[in-house]
Amino acid sequence: MFQRSVLDNQLRILSSHMPYTQSVAITICIGAGSRYESPDLAGVSHFIEHLPFKGTRSWPTARDVSEAIEGVGGVMNASTDREMTVFWCKVARPHFKTALSVMLDMLLNPILDPEELEKEREIIQEELRMSYDHPTYRVDLLIDEALWPEQAMGRDVGGTLETVDNISRDNIWEYMQRQYNPANTVVAVAGNISHQEVVEQVNEATWEWLPQESLDWERATNAQTEPVVRVENRRTDQTNLCLALPGLALEDPDRFNLALLNVILGDGMSSRLFLSLREQKGLAYDVSSSLHHFRDCGSLIVYCGVEPKKSRETVKSVLDGLRSMCAAPPDEELAKAKEYTKGRLLLRLEDSRAVSGWLASQEMLQDRVSNPDQVVDKIDAVTSEDVARVAHRLFQPEQLRLAVVGPHRSDARFRKLLHF
């Protein structure tokens, strides 16, 4: 599926030749995220993600950068999470060389103009204010705080208005020098391109880029011995709530068992929670469950948007759904979950951008890449007993977390629901 090379400066390059496509996608992952930040620099990784788009040595303005990609019909963007920052673009095959040059220049030679930096500071603060005003965003932040209180995993990746306000250009430069180094970076390319062409161009652009010792990331802790409830009282017409449990780390051997449990529980319109809460009881328009895996921890989160007076009944129904997973699912239900999971995976990997992201993220976080056939084999090997076993492992009442955003003044009535 792919080829891998490591340059003398420890920069890792992966590529997947997809000759049937007319596009080439480039994904660059850097080990920079909120888990690498001190509390007083919370949000610096996200701040930095914005800045290369403002201009580089060869493309000195934001317009120059965007037109180099978008002007030829391409797309580009970036994102920051807890464990890595990702820059990506996708262009038609004839524009690959220019696109890769732009992407590398964004990392190696951002201008970091002080005036542009201050403009972007205000934009990021507006982004944070926007998230504070949206109940769906707020409940996501509250559940993270409940899962990982007073630690980097539980902080908003964007930081706070105060920390963003205090991040200086020197802070940004020093952090980039440590984290934006070749030993802490993966370049992945997928599309109608040869591995040799990718390696030659990357090597030519980065041969002077020297490896550094990167900052370490903060380990997650969990000292919880009883359920946690977080309520944010807001005058809204709908209650947004998340019920969560600690999940599994990326390398946990039960990860694929949990993936199928999640599909059965709440991933999709034929899942148990969707059929129960929406189709049968009419409690919620939107209900779903999701998994999140990190280097040393993870989470299973159920989200619902409900009428406020139905909130307690909804929580009870979700808890019933969680309990139901402790019994081995019928073979037919498990078989459907397997086909759903494999189908989503294989359909996604027809896209060059998805393939480059697959390569880059696995290499960055796990130092290896599984091919789709290996993943399919692991999914097929899961039994009903495996699903029930991982349910018993995770569904411990004292580990429950509930976050609620809506017209509720107290957490007392919700707290009673979790003590059973």
C-alpha cells in the first residue's frame, strides 16, 4: 500500500501510489498539540497552526499562499489536536511540485510578521468566543474537563482568551524551534505520484533542516472513584448532554473489540441508541456515540440533544443502552457491525486525502502503519464474547462522567441517576 523513507535529518516520508487518481494529497503531521504545552502557554500549538498561512519566504502574503493552492483548484487546511498538528492540501497532479513547495515553506520559513500575528491573535480569540456561545461546543469541552480534570487532556486545544492574549512572538518562535523539527515530523503523499519523486523534492527542500530534541507530552491521570457531573446553566431551548467513560489507548489490544461495540451502541441510524431514543421513544433528534484514542488513554462518549424536560429520561435510556452491551450481542448484529466498519474504512480509502492522512497519523502516533487488509482481519476476528468482555472492562459506574449544557440550575437530579 505504501513506501517509507527516512532522510538523514530523521524526517519520515511515506507515499502511496494511486495511479487511477487525477489528484495528489499531501499531509504533514507535526508532534505539536495541547499535551505538549505548559498551562501558561495553553493554545500555542493552535496559534502557530494559523500563522504559516499568513505568509512564507517564497509566498510572502496570505493571498500568495492561498492562491498557490486554491488558484489552481486545490484545497488546503490545517488542524490542531492534543497530540499533533496537521497541515494538508490536495491538488491536481500537474500542480504537485508547487503544492509540496508551498507546504514545506509554510513549515520551514513562515514570516511570523508581528502585525499579522496580532491580527491572528484577535481572530483566534473570536474563534474561542464562538465556541463559548455554542452549546454543542461547550458540552464537548465540559465532558473533556470531566474526563481529564486539571490536566492538558482536559483543556481546550485553543487555550483560553487569557492565555492566547499572553502568548508572545518569542514564545511562538521558541516552541516552533523545539516542535517543528524534522525528527518530529511526518510527510505523507498519496496519489498519482512516485515515491522517488516525493523523496527527491522533500530532500532538496529540507536538507538544511536539523533535528532537535522535542518537548515531552503530559501523561493522563485518572483518580476518579465516583461519578462526575458538570452542569452549565444556559437559557436554551434544548439540553445538550454527553455521557462518557474512559476508553482505550491507541495500542490497546481491545481497541477493535471496542470499535464494534461502539457501532452497535450508537454509530449510525441502525444502532441501539438511535433506534431506542429516537425511533422508539422520540426522546432525541440527534443521538450518537463516538470513540477517541490517544497514546495513553481514550474515551467513549454518547451525545444527545434533547428537550430539557426529557433530559433525565434520556440519561436513563443511555445508561440502559450501556448496560445492554455487557451481554454478548447476537451474531447477526455483530456481523452487521463488522460489515459497516469495514465498508466505511474501505470507502474512505478511495480518496487520496484520506490515504495520506491514514499514513501520516499512524506513523506519527504509533511509529508504524497498518494496511487496510490487516485492519479488516482484526475486525473479522472479533467475537461476541470479545465485545461483552470489553464492555465489562469499561462500564464501571464509578467512572461515569456526565456533562450538561441547558436550562438546569443544579446537578443534583442528574447526579442521582449515576449513583446506582
